Amino acid sequence: MRIGQGIDVHRFSTDKNRPLLLGLVHIPGFAGLAGHSDADVATHALCDALLGAANLGDLGRHFPDTNPEIANIASSELLSEIVKKVRAAGFSVESADVTIIAEQPKLASFMPAMSDALTEIVGCRVSVKATTAEGLGALGRVEGIGAMSVALLKEES
């Protein structure tokens, strides 16, 4: 068994028309996050947890933000590719958990859909939770959103 962790943080975009995506789910009524891809911090943290558990580096190694060909790539595509790489390295995903850190928006009503969307791609149940930063730091000042994730892999024999 192998465990990995991932973390990602993005500031809010100045483009008010950019959609907010978290855990592969569109969150209406809020500006999106700034980034080279769709900036889905929850999915990016999960990708890094999966890569870390498989000793395959990090998301930026596989999908560098200097590559113009992947500008605005959907995080669903990133996650699908990462899961393929993890499986090709000889692992199955046994469990995964994501925690989103955000003062706003309130995410409780979206978490089941996030869990379902991530689960569909990963192939095992992905738990999704949310918390706040209690007003502390950049996340507490609502300058952006962060996420952390852990993943458990099993080496296939």
C-alpha cells in the first residue's frame, strides 16, 4: 500500500466570466480561479496525491503551465490522464479524500456531486469535505481557494 498527499491553492481570477470549478462541478454565482488550466484546486490536489503515492512526481511535471497546448485544459482530462499513469505504474486506487478550504462559497450542497464526479474517473469512492480558514491568511480573506487531498494506492501483483 502507498499513500500520497496533494495540496493546491489558486487565487480568484479577475475575469468575472471565468467559471468556478471545484471537484469537477461548476459552482454558479462566483468568479473562477486563476490558472493555466481550469484551476480546479480540489481536482489538482487529488491529482498530486495520486502522483505522490505512485512516486510519479507532481502535476506540474506532467502538465507544465509553460505548455501553451494545454492552456485552459479541463481538470477532468488531467485527472483521467493521471489515473492512467498510476495504473500503468502498477497501482490501483483504493481510497481518496479531498478537503476544500474556502470561506466562500458555501459548498455543502455541491459536495455529493463533487464526490460522484471524482469517483467516476478515479474508480473508487472519493470523499469530499470543506472547511474554512476561520478568517486567517489569504484564504480567510477570500483571496482564493485551497484544497488538500490524500490517496491510498495498492500495488498490483
